[in-house]
Amino acid sequence: MAKGRRRPVARAGGRPAFTGVILGLTRHLARLNAAWRSGRAVGRARPGLVRGADGPGHARIGKDRMARRRGPAHGFRMSGRRPAPADRVAGLDWPALEAALEARGHAVAGPLLSPSECRALAALYAAESGFRSRVVMARHGFGQGEYRYFSYPLPPLVAGLRAALYARLVPIARRWNAAMGRAGDLPATLDLYLERCHAAGQTRPTPLLLRYRAGDYNCLHQDLYGEHAFPLQATILLSAPGADFEGGEFVLVEQRPRMQSRADVVPLGQGEAVIFAVNDRPVQGKRGPYRVKLRHGVSRLRGGERFTLGVIFHDAR
């Protein structure tokens, strides 16, 4: 026998001791496997395993264990499924958002989308179907870059966010319209509002994906498409600043009567939304409310590629 190697200690029956240990472990593992398949508990319950809803013999990994395994996900509570769009919108700090909208005409919300959802939506840009038109900005003097309007039916996530945001924003929009002396009430749901748009000939969907590459920009503008214009809209950043692109800041310019215009650069993280006035908003003055005009755009992209989702509530002619 080679020097330094130990001989196994033999039992009385001549079998090495470690062979008995291995056989014992094999039998124990077999019992555990049989118990696992039959649903019986053997010894201590395995952490993270909970009884499934399908009755005895079924088990699933507990949500808390899955959450620890995956780690935090961009502000969402971890579970088997991501929250529905209505739940995400309902979970925002609406008192703070309303205060920001009243004070500045814009507010940052979210994140409303996870990084994987942002990438999935951005990937739709290359799809052959699902869009009604493509606009190259330089051809129309709009800037540089391009965008595509979705066709109906919208992607479920886009449609869900559009409906949920409308329902939360309509009370603010009603107050603004009343303060600016606009006649007519706004319906409580997006479906009813779109019926009004369609009756006026505004039947083409307006949610869109925008793509910017190095050197691209979007001139200051307003998204007005006909007689009906909901006072607020939202833009959601789908790309990651610093990782996917450099530059390309969202810019808002407020034109105040008999005053210099005021510009705001609004920093956004991936999945965050900026909610802002489409055309004008009321501002309280010494003699009562007055209107200020707003336009929005995107500064020049210094590098990379930037995708955004535009959520406009009125449809177009």
C-alpha cells in the first residue's frame, strides 16, 4: 500500500465502514424522494417551500424565496407576476404628483415599467406590424430621429397604462379646464373619451415609440391632433441613461405672458414617466388664473440610442 494512504476500517462482517455510511445515505435519500413525491413531511420542512393550491402532492417555491433569489426589481414588489398597470398607477404618490403639476406643469412618476419591460417595448420598434405610420423628423422639420404610431389594438401594457393614467389625471384635467374657462366636462373613463374623439373624426391612435440616435433631437412642439385635446400626456423613458445613451434630455419650455420663457430639463430614469401639459395650463395670478403655454422636446443625443414611449390620450384625425 502506498505510503500516506489510510486503509478503510473494516466492520465485523468485513465491509468497510464508509460503505455502510454510503448505503445509509442512499436509503435516506430514497425515503426523502418518496416523501417529496407523495407530499408527506419528513423531518423539518424545507425552507421556502409551501403547500400549493392544487392539494396534496404539489409544492411550489414560496414568493419570499423567489423574491430573495431574483433581488429587487426596479421598485416593484416581487411576486410571480408584475402588478397590473392599474395597480402600478394607483400606487404612485398622487398628492405629490398633483402638487408638482399645479406648481410646474410637469411631474416625474414611477418607475412604471421594469427594465425588461422597457427593453421589450423598445424591441417592438423593429417589428413589421403593429404600427399605423412612421415619421422621419428631418423630412418635416421636426428635428432628427424618427417615431412610429401604434395601430389599434395597442399592446396590452400600453393600453393598460393609457387607461389607468387617464382615470387618475381626469380630475386634474377638469380643474384645469374649468380654471381656463373651457366648456364641457371630460368623461370619467378613457373609453368614453375616445368615443367623443372618434365621433369628431379623430380615429387614429396616438401612442407612439420614438427612437433617437447620436446627433438626433426633437424640436419644441405640442401634440395636438384635432378638436379634442386632453390637457395632459405622459412620456416614459425606455432606455437607461449613461448605459444606453448620453445626452438626449427631456426639455419643457413654458411661455408666460409678458415674461421671458422658462425652460426645465427633466431628468428621467429607465421606466420613469414625465407627466406634463399638452398645450397650456392655468397659473394663479393676482387677478385670478391665467394661461401659460408649454412646449416640449428632446435635446441632442451625444451618443448611443434612446427609446421612449409617448402616451397621448386623445386620438388624431
